Amino acid sequence: MSSTLPAVPLPAVPMTLEGASVLHQMMKVKWPAWRALPSARQQELAAEAEAVLGDGTKSAPFAMLGHKADLMLVHFRRSFEELAQVQLALSRLGISEYLETVNSYVSIVELGLYESTGKTYKELADRGVAVHSEEWDKGIEEVMQRQRAAMASRLFPDIPTAKYVCFYPMDRKRGEEKNWYMEPLAERARMMSEHGMIGRRYAGAVRQIITGSIGFDDWEWGVDLFAEDPLVFKKLIYEMRFDQVSADYALFGTFFVGLRFAVKDLCPFLNGQMPQWPAS
């Protein structure tokens, strides 16, 4: 072990835990063509799709509001290979002739470890461990393994069963005046801690799942909010606008809002019947 502090600065990148692979598929329904099908054929096509989607825990359909899409399918899987398999399986079904994909988003469930990162980096540096040395990497991995075990249910969740969903992608600013990635790790950790306090106040009303998409899609993160009352989306996101992280550094993409329904109700939905809630 080195007897001196590392000759290079401590890493700026916080530790993160990665879990389920996630795919959002936003689709338009080709309504005239679908309506022209005999009822028996509609039911047959929907039944094939239901078999692929399963029981709703790992793939779930949502009826979308607004013009951006009619239907959104959300998939949680263990790997990109499994996401590719469900995407391929759906594309080969007869019902795919009546669905047009208008948007999609690929990401992975991500838990940021800002607090643990600062503590771990400091402890290793105080022991004189060289940054990115074998001993450094081993120390980081030990912390990560403990955190993975503790956070397993959050890393690989079922799709929440709440009635409403709000999905949107987002970035952190990288502009000339405001650049999240040029802020020191400790300062980012402070801001994220304050930012998280707002979300925790809404914990009983909304379930939030953050997914990382750097290197996977056009934005840096995806955010899914699940709630029984859609008004909570407005209140939560509006309150966060006044927080420094959002006010100074956040950029938001397109918002998608919809209502969940049971997989077995796909055919009634396509025939103009909004399924009853709760989905069962």
C-alpha cells in the first residue's frame, strides 16, 4: 500500500448500481384497419399479444393521453437480451400490423450512491490507496456488493400497479454557464441530497423509478412516476422546479402520461372500452 495520498484527484464520477433493463414502446393504433377486422380475428390477435406480455408484472400496457401515442408498453427485464427477445416477439405478432411505433426509450434501472461515494472515496484516500489501483477497485467493489444486496428489490422491481404513469427523459445541463459535470462531487452530492428530500415527502403518493440511459438513448436518464392520482405528478414536478438541481441544471424531454390496464383487457381497449380499475 502506498504511504502517500493519491497523486491524481479523486474520481468525479459517483458510484451507481444498475438493475433491470427497461424498454418503453410508444405506439399509434391504426384504428381504421383494426376496426375492419372481424371480432373473432381481433380477439385472436389480442390473445397472442397477451401471451407475450404475460401477467403484467414485467410488461404492462398503458392507455396514453394526448396525440403522442395511443398505447405505451413498458417492459422490465433482467438484460438487454431479454428486452430484445420481447421486442422481437411482439414485432412478429399479427397485431403488429395494426400498431405503429412512434417513440421508444431504452435504459437501465439506476440507483445513484452519492453519499456512499463520498464516504468510500475519502476512506480509501485516507488509507493511502492509489486511485484506480487494484486495491482501490477491490474496495469499491466490496461496497457495491453490499449495496446491491441491500437494494436488490429496488434494482429489479415489478412494474408498479398504480393506475397512472408519467414517463419523461431528462438531462443535466452541460452549458457554458451551468454545467452539472463540472461541479465538484461533494457539491453535486449536497444538491442531490436536498433534491431527494422533496421526493421523499411524496413517497406515500408516488413510486419513482429512475433509469440511466447514457450511452443507450438520446437523453441521460428516464423517469417513471406511478401514482393513483395523476395530480401528484404536477405537484411533485412543479415543486422540484424550485429546487436547485432542477432550477439550475435540469433539462426535460417529452412527457408521456397514461392509464394502466390489465393485459387481458387489450382487446376491449382496442375496441374503445376503457378498462375498469383496478386492473386485475
